[in-house]
Amino acid sequence: MTQAVNNRTISGKDAAENIVERVKARTAELAGAGIKPGLAVIIVGSDPASQVYVSAKGKKAEECGFFSFKQQLPPEVAEDRLLALIEALNRDPAIHGILVQLPLPSHIDAGKVVQSIAPEKDVDGFHFINVGKLGTGETRTAFVPCTPAGSMILIERIHGKGLSGLSAVVVGRSNIVGKPMANLLLAANATVTIAHSRTSNLDAVCRQADIIVAAVGRPRMIRGDWIKQGATVIDVGINRVLLEGGEPGKTRLVGDLDFGEAAARARAITPVPGGVGPMTIAMLMANTLRAACLAHDASAPF
Ligand SMILES: NC(=O)C1=CN([C@@H]2O[C@H](COP(=O)(O)OP(=O)(O)OC[C@H]3O[C@@H](n4cnc5c(N)ncnc54)[C@H](OP(=O)(O)O)[C@@H]3O)[C@@H](O)[C@H]2O)C=CC1
Ligand SMILES: Nc1nc(=O)c2c([nH]1)NC[C@@H]1CN(c3ccc(C(=O)N[C@@H](CCC(=O)O)C(=O)O)cc3)C=[N+]21
């Protein structure tokens, strides 16, 4: 990797470890008061990527000292069965955070499932109540979706708190990344543009950004020369591509940018893997800890 890449890479791994250490420390203190945060993760079907993420979440929860509950359901599970399981978890005092891994099979109404999670246990931050709180700046009690929350921490590592006078472009407008990301950037006083598949002259839009968050899911979609010299780049994209010149069929993960091209112009950039991904897991731990603290009227470090 070129020198520029080495000293401008924003390590999500390091930042995530820092968050997890603080979660562990607070969890240990809570244990003294007989409080044990509980995280329930439900996965339907056996999508390989989802399996990777769900096992990473369960392992990290145990590492933090949480009660970690995982429910693997068959792909043909009835929607009512899933809703009944969530209802039981909503009522279970040992569970403080509930996450239903997306995507869900098409016979299940994902919106209905996500909205059936009690807002105070919605550690994904997808419930209308939490989306509304984030949208209206009520961030004290809102659960913020993990990927945008983690991306914001990486941005703060470069720019500190407060982005007044900076222009930010979020490419992608999903409910789990793009839109909440834009809300967080706005709350930090950046001037925010949300780009998507209908945006004209996307390259020109990107070139005016001091901060770019790419959340599209298309490998190397954002070219290096779209990056303003000295911009901060957060690459949320996760794309599995064939390894060039590798063994046939061998794949690797890349983001939405060509890392080398972008890193040559960026002031700082997150790698894929090792950037936003670990932060997503760490912020899920932080949200679960906060849910447990809120449930027991205890102070939370985040
Ligand atoms: N690292 C992590 O922790 C996480 C990573 N991800 C990754 O982030 C990526 C985005 O996922 P997600 O947020 O669910 O997004 P979605 O797949 O739901 O949506 C993709 C977004 O990109 C936009 N888009 C598609 N093509 C273009 C284009 N040519 N130009 C501009 N915008 C375009 C779409 O626009 P439109 O709205 O008009 O269709 C849409 O808003 C994926 O690779 C996903 O794997 C997701 C979650 C967590
Ligand atoms: N209800 C719900 N909440 C989510 O937060 C959610 C979801 N569903 N569905 C899928 C996306 C995707 N997502 C990731 C989590 C961790 C990594 C991660 O740890 N990535 C590692 C690499 C992991 C690997 O080796 O594949 C990295 O980027 O370094 C990536 C992506 C959470 N998501």
C-alpha cells in the first residue's frame, strides 16, 4: 500500500476496541449492582453474510459481559411466529436490546417486524419512535442506528465535535445508513447533501464535499477524481468481488470507492474491511449497554 494510505487510514478496528473497552468497564460496574445487559439477535434463514455478522455480534456481546441470546429461525418461518418471539423478548426483563437481522425473507413484512420491537429495546434505532427522535434532535434518549453512529465517531476522530462550515455528501439514502447519517451530520452543523440514484452530476456533487459518506453497495462506484483534495472519506459499502489475479473463485471485500485512488487525495479514509464494519458491532454493544442503563435508571457512558 502507498505511504499515503498508511498514514491516512482511519482504523475502525482501533476505534471499535476503544468503545468495547468502555462498554466492558461499565458492564463490570453494573454487575456489581446485579445488572447484566441482555442482547437478543434473531436471524431468519442462513444467508452467509448475515451469519457472519450475527455470530460476530453474539461473540462481541459475550466479550462485553452481556447475556447474549441468539435465535436462528428457518427461512420458511411464519411471520406470526417471528412476531410472537419478539413480543416475548419485549416482555423479558433479562433482555434489553433486540435486533432482527435484515434482510428478511420476502414472505415476511420486514417493516411490521421492525416496528414490533419495543422502542426502548430497539438497539438498531429503526423504530419510528427512534427515527422521529433522531430527526427532531432528541438524541438524548433516541437509539441511533449503529452504522451511522459509528461512522460519526470516525468523522469526529478527524474533525472533532462540530462540523460547522463543512460540506458533507452522503451517497445513499437508506433508512439504516444514508438517512440517519445525514441527520447526524446535520445535528453536527455540517451542510448536508443526500445523493442517490436519481442525482444528476454525482461527480460534481461529490467534488464539493469536505466529508463523503459512501453507502451505496456498488464496488468502486465513486472514483478517486471525484474526491476533493483533502476530503475525509467514510466508505460504508461492502462488496464481495473476485480477487484479481487470485485463484479462480477467490473473492475479497471492497467498498464503494477505489481505496488507492481515493486515499491518494483524501485527508483520511476508512478501509474496507477494518473501517465502518467493526464500528457497527461496537455501537450495537454501546446501544445495548445504554438500553440496560435506561431500564435500570443507571448512568450510561454513551
Ligand atoms: N459496514 C457496515 O456496518 C454496513 C455496511 N452496509 C453496506 O452499505 C451499502 C449500502 O447499504 P444500505 O444502506 O442498506 O443501502 P441500500 O442498498 O438500501 O440502498 C443503496 C442506496 O444507494 C443508492 N444508489 C444506488 N445506485 C446509485 C448510484 N449509481 N448513484 C448514487 N446512489 C446510488 C440508492 O439510491 P435510491 O435510493 O435512489 O435507490 C440507495 O439509496 C451496502 O454495500 C451495504 O452492504 C450496510 C449496513 C451496515
Ligand atoms: N438489523 C440489522 N442491523 C444491522 O446493523 C445490519 C443488518 N440488520 N443487516 C446487515 C447490515 C450489515 N451490517 C454489518 C455489520 C458488521 C460488519 C462487519 O463487521 N464487517 C467487517 C468484515 C466482516 C467480514 O469479514 O465480512 C469489516 O467491515 O471489517 C459489516 C456489516 C450490519 N447490518
